[in-house]
Amino acid sequence: MEFDDFVADRLDPLLRYATVLCYDPHLAKDVVQEVLLRAQQQWPRITATADSPSAYVKRMVTNEFLSWRRRAANREVGASLRTLDELGPPTADRTRHYDEREDMLARLAVLPRRQRAALVLRYYEGCDDAEIAAVLGCRPGTVRSLVSRGLATLRIRSHSPADENSLSLTKEGH
């Protein structure tokens, strides 16, 4: 593999890796740039001796990061939260929704089947009482009772106040 092809294929993964290591996207770019300059000069040797040039260069990134930390005794290597806030506003943790979804699915799993079905139809599928009643073969009043009892059970099991908005089962989240 030619060096230019390697860079075209592996630059983004190397930058992501370096960014996680450095906790600073600017430093990550510097580290990767330094490594790629050295790798370009050594490319024939790297491809001839390394089983995986990609793994070899990744290790070079790791070593470069470690040496940057040693050289930066008087400066902060990782970006502080203050610096990150200056670069842009903080964003919500998107993985939190997966954790919440998994937690909700586990709590729903212990409900009686009809209560679980009523809650899923209401909050996941967006059905109203009449639609849920048609699916479950009962009256709308029974649906309201099933939903109420299901929510009460979820509140008791979670040991925290909850409301109907606590059901984070959404079509985007499934």
C-alpha cells in the first residue's frame, strides 16, 4: 500500500483515536501530523517489517502522545472543561438515552403483560385509549386503568417520582 493511500484510508480513525487520547482536538491534529511526517519518511521500512502498518502507526501516535505529555510539563495537555466550553457549547450526552432506554425496558419487562402492552402502545406507538382498547380487546376505561396501574408500578420500582414523560421509549430510541 502506498503512503498516500494509507493516509486517505486511515487519517480519520487516527484523528479520532488521537482526540480520545489527548482530550484536545487541536493537540490530536498536531500529534497525528508529527507521526505521519515521520511515518512517510520511514514508510518503506514500516511496510516491509510491520505485519500491520495501521497498528504500527497507531502505536506511533500513542508514543507521540506520551512524549508530548512529558514535554508539556508547564502547559496543560488535555483541554480543561473551561477550554472546551470556549470552543463550543457543551452538548448532551447522546449515550444517556441508550442507558435510559435499557433501564426502562428492564422495568417494563417485570410488568404484567397487559399493563406492559398498554404502556408500550401508549408511549411507544402513540396510540390513544380507543386504539389501545381495540388492540387489547377491552374498553377505553380498562386501558386507562392498565396504564395507571403500570405507571404506578414503575414509580414504586424506580423509588423516584415519575410521570408519564419518564417513559423514554421513542421510535428514535428503539
